[in-house]
Amino acid sequence: MSIKRKDALRVAVLASGRGSNLQAVIDAIETGTVQAKIVAVISNKKDAPALERAHRHGLSSLFVDPKPYAGRPDSREAYDRELLDVLRRHDVELVLLAGYMKIVTKVLVEAFANRMMNIHPSLLPSFPGLDVQKKAIEWGCKLAGCTVHFVTEGVDEGPIILQAAVPILDDDTSDTLAARILEQEHKIYPRAIQLFAEGRLRVVGRRVVIEGGKPLGETIINSS
Ligand code: GAR
């Protein structure tokens, strides 16, 4: 059963780079496809284009410098404690990792259990980690794709919310494949956020049940 909210869902986006997924979420909110409000865009990279995008749309954008924590045995946790502070100050309900290239620790995972999502450019559980489009081609896979999942402590391991698949063509390079996958990322991430905003995602063990989903589920295959 979906829940009608009084106020827009308060979302924070963590991004390290280009920010095209952030842009897709901003666009979906601006066109009313997603009922949410981005209350903070946070980066671990000072020059991340994602921060610039946030700024252009009048969103609060923030660089949180990891350097002061470098060299400490608990550097990642200490950094995440600072992030947690920022997220709490902004009353964040849902955290989105969008090209956030830093491993999040227990500190954030526990505080945002089932309230933190990531987008990854492979059909998990195949190909977690980096260079995944190249790996999919090298393995001779016929399909590749992307996954939106809740974040747990294991990298790219959390319960899967939505996936989209695309074909791998004989003449694909990692770049052409990545571009085809990215188009799908920009569709399924906003969709997953809206499902969350509607209160339709229920985590059962390592599965995510979509309440009121279509009989065949919400998985998109080769959607255009
Ligand atoms: C996206 O393809 C996203 O799936 C990937 O980084 C890219 C960021 O692009 N994320 C990961 O690989 C995380 N494991 P963007 O900055 O344009 O959104």
C-alpha cells in the first residue's frame, strides 16, 4: 500500500564526479515525476562537476574534505561521522549515492539502513566494483545493465530494488556500452526514488518487494 506524504521526501545526494545521475534526479523532481526535495548535494571532491550542477539549480552544495582525516586508522569512519552530522542537520530521509566513489562505512549504513540507495552500472550480483563495463565485455556477456540497490556494508551487495538490461553489441567498447547503460540509469534511479517516496519498497531478507507492483514485477528489460 502506498503512503501519501504531506511533505516532499528529503533527499541528499553524495557524488564524486560528473553528476549525470544527479542531473536525472534533479530533472525528474523539476518535472514532477519524482516527489522529493534535494536538501543537500555533498561531494568528497572539491571540483566535482556534480557540485556545479547542484549550484546551477539553486541546491545546497557542499564539499566535505576527506584530507583532515587521512592517516588516521579510523579515517573512513571519522569522515562518515562528519557526513552523518551534515545529513542529520539537513533532516535527510533518503541518501542517494550517485557516482560516489568512496566506500561508505557502518557509521552511515547503520544510520540510514534501508534509507540509502546506490546506482551501479552492472547487473548485480555480477561485476561489483570498478571497470565493470569492460569486464562484462571481456567475459563475453550478451547482456549488461544497471542496478539500484539499498546500501549495506558489503560493496555493491545490498538488496536490489530495480534493474535494467541492455544488449552488449559485438563492436561495443567500454565507452559505448557505458553510454547505453547510463541512459537506463537515468530512468531507473528516479523511478526507485519515487517508489521509495510512495512508501512502496519493503525489504524482506535480501529481497525488495515492490508493493502494488505489476504482476511481472518492476524490472525493466531493454526498455526504451
Ligand atoms: C555511473 O555510471 C554510476 O553507475 C557509477 O558511476 C557513474 C557515475 O556517473 N557508479 C559506480 O560505479 C558505483 N559503484 P555520474 O557521475 O554521471 O552519475
